[in-house]
Amino acid sequence: MDSLIKGKVETLGTHRGLKELVDRFLSSQDVKQSSLGTYKRGLKQFTTWISTHNIINPTREDILSYKNYLINEKSLSALSVSGYLVVVRKFFEWTESIKLYPNIAKGIKGTKRERGFRKDCLTISQAKELLGFIDNDSVKGKRDYALLNLLIRTGLRTIEVIRANIEDIRQNSGEAVLWIQGKGRDSKDEFVLLTDETLKPILSYLETRPDADTKEPLFTSLSNRNQSGRLTTISVSRIVKGHLKKIGLNSKKLTAHSLRHTSITFALMGGATIQEAQALGRHASITTTMVYAHNINRVSHAPERKIDALLAS
């Protein structure tokens, strides 16, 4: 073992010693609270695995075994596996930087993500059927319609929707907009346009809450346990999934995130440029937006149709 860890390595793998070391690592990180939570969850998974296998002095081979465990036994997605390994790499980078333990995770890669998107998008007819199936007479119906309609027409993420308050509906250049706190952002510094078709259902829903303060959430819970409280990402996902099932769309590939894919796809199909679709989706890289354009082009210009035409002639 490397000389830099002589006299210290014996305690690294013990449950108590490793836990204390993880706590020291977490307290030394200058990151957002959400990132700190991700680190904590990732290292809890790793330290539990270490303890279960009675590993005192982990080696590079142990990290590779842990990677295989995440892939084959936990059956995690490529994105999740890579996320867990990133945290492990950061942890051992830190242990080496304080001359406590070598970076045995250096160079260990995550797994490649499958090409394309993990979730499907709706067709135009499916989107129309979904919105048309919601009963607009009840409070729940008005809320759900306004919520799903907003997701389909603006491409918002569920986290962005639940963070929105009533006061975030404002005016910009004479148009109604909704200011949002994007993914990984600390403030509400981006907005989406609220066309009349998007705004009217929201206002109709808000009429059912005449005494609501402007600082209250834009969409609230109707359950007895969380009456008038802020919706969670899980509750939004449940609402969307429930309505999808009602029109016979019960695929694991169709979720609340599918409505975001649907929005960006519809924008491109409607004639938006790549740059305009990128602005709508708030993609950091235009490469992500290009995937949507590629998929649309692949279907509309499918060479399989040419093969059919040849065989039919």
C-alpha cells in the first residue's frame, strides 16, 4: 500500500471510521445543499456495500465490483450508476488530497447511456385526447387541466412547476410570462411565455382560490393530508400518470417528463428553429436539442417508406 497512508489505513473500512471520514468529506464540500444531499445518499450506498462485504482496505478491484453490483444486482440505469460513481470518485480524490488514502477510483468510468430519450413523447392526437378527457367542472379538474396544459405548452420540468408561485405570473414586453427557478438554479431568473391558451386555464383554476395570497404555490394539493400545500414532484407525476392511464396510455415510457419531450417536439414540428427549441427547453447544450430534431427528421424522412414504395410498384 502507498506510503502516504501508512498507519492510517487500518481504520478506513471500519463502520465507525468510515462514517466519520464521510462526515468530514461532506463538511468540507462547498456545494449547494441539494448536491450535498446527493453526495450523502451516494456515499451511504457505497459505505453500506463496503460494510456488508467486510472490506477494510478497499482496492480498485473493489470499486469495479461495486460498479458491477450497481449494474447487475441493483439494476440501476446508466445515469444512476454514473451518478453513484461520480460521488465515490470525488470521495477518494479528497482522501488522497489530505494524504489519507490513495485515489483508487481514479479513471473508473460510469456506464454509457442508451441513445435517445428514456421517455417517449405523445403524438398530437394523444395530447389532444389527454387534455380533452379532463373534466373541467370540478376544482380538481380545473387544476389538473391547467397543470397538464402548462406542461405540454411550455416544456416545464416538474421541479419548475412545483416551485412556481402565483406571484411569478408577470408581464414582459406586454405578454404574460411565468418566471421559473430552473433545474440547478438558485433563483427565478428564466421565464416561459403564457399564451392565452395556457394562461386562461390557470386563471380559471385560480378563481377557485379567491382568498389565495400571491406568495402561495401556483398549484396546490387537494388531499386531506396536505390541503392547500405545495405539490411535490411525486404528486405531479402521479397526477399526470393518472390521466394518461384514463386514456389507455399505461406505458412506463410515458410519464410527466414525457410532456416536456412532447412540448419540445411539438415546437420543432410547428416550425421552431433549433435555437428557439433550445430556449424553450432551456438546454445548456444545443446538442440535446439536436436529438429532438434528429428523431423528427428520422421519422418524416424514413427510408423504410421508400422500400415499401419499391416493393409495392
